[in-house]
Amino acid sequence: MSEEKTIAPAGGASWPAAIGCALAAVVGVPVLVLLGVLVTFTVQRSVPEDYPTVAPQAMADRVGARSQEAYAVLGLGGELPPGAANSFSSGVCYPDGLESAADEPAPGSYALSHSWELDGVPREEAVAGVERLRERLAGDGWRIAAHDGAPGEEGVELRAEHDDEGRQVYTWHPGGTFRGGVHGACAFDPAGEDRTDVSPGLYPPVLRPS
């Protein structure tokens, strides 16, 4: 009478045990990854954002001065007083990285913008003005993120970014409307207040061609 023999895996471990170890490894890796993500998220949440602390009025002065510089270089219009076509607006700032998944603004943060608008601007003047401004911003250390002023009937666009100053956006639309905007970098309000809009009480500058 013949005897059946069972061949055990090398090292003396049984096949069920080997399979169990393999499954544990497969399941364990995602768990470790998830734990790593949770630890990173917790650490990032506990560390404040690296925004400077700047009073809204000081930021308004800085952003307004940037707008005045750009307006003068563009040379597209006359004096533009404060109003619907020359105003401040603001919002809150959201953290980068894993913290962004929480979709919660950084407490006490804000980002201030100054926007203006002109009507009746010919395309050729917009193209020439944007080219002058592109050269000025590049010379001042701004990164040109987008520049479109090719001949034709399409719109004109200039976008520039700066690590410490934020970004600037200028667009011309068929029909003659030219819009400009300086969007300041995120900052903390030294008053420590959580406000969704810090622009009330801030008055934009009268923009002048030179």
C-alpha cells in the first residue's frame, strides 16, 4: 500500500502559513501608507501657514502701488477714480498640501486684490501696452506665466507671478474692454480676526497714466 507524501515549503513552513504571510504583507502596505498620510496631515494641520503678518491697509498700499505702476506703463487711459471700475476685493487663503483636503481656510488669513477696467481700448494699443508691461515685470523679477498678444482678432492676455508679491493679470477682450488686476500674496491680519472680506474701509488709489 503506497503512502501519499506532502511536500512542505522550504524552511519548514506550511503552504497556508506562507499564503497568510503574503496576504498580510499585501494588506499591510496600504495600511502603512494610510497611516503615513494621516500622520503627515496631522503634522501639517498643527503647523501654521508661512504667511507674513501684514495689516490690510499696508497691503492695500502695496497692491495699489503695483497697480499704479502697471497702469502708467500700459498707457491705455486717462485718470481713473475709485469706483466700480477701480476697487479692492478680498478673500481667504486655503493651505496647500494635504491640508487642502479639509477645505478650510487658514484662520486669520486674507488675500487682497485690486482690479480696474477700461472700455474702448483698441486692440493694437492693448498689444503694445502689454508688451511694455511684460518687459517691465520680467525686469523686476516677475515670472511671466502667460503672454498672448499675437496679431488677429482674439483676446490679449498677460499673467505674471512673484513668490513674495502674488500675481498680476491683464486681459483685453474683443469689443475693447481691458481689465487689470494685482492680487496680493496671502497674509495674516495682525488683528487676528477671521474675516471673509477685509476690503471695507480700504480706498483704492486714483490711477493716473503717469
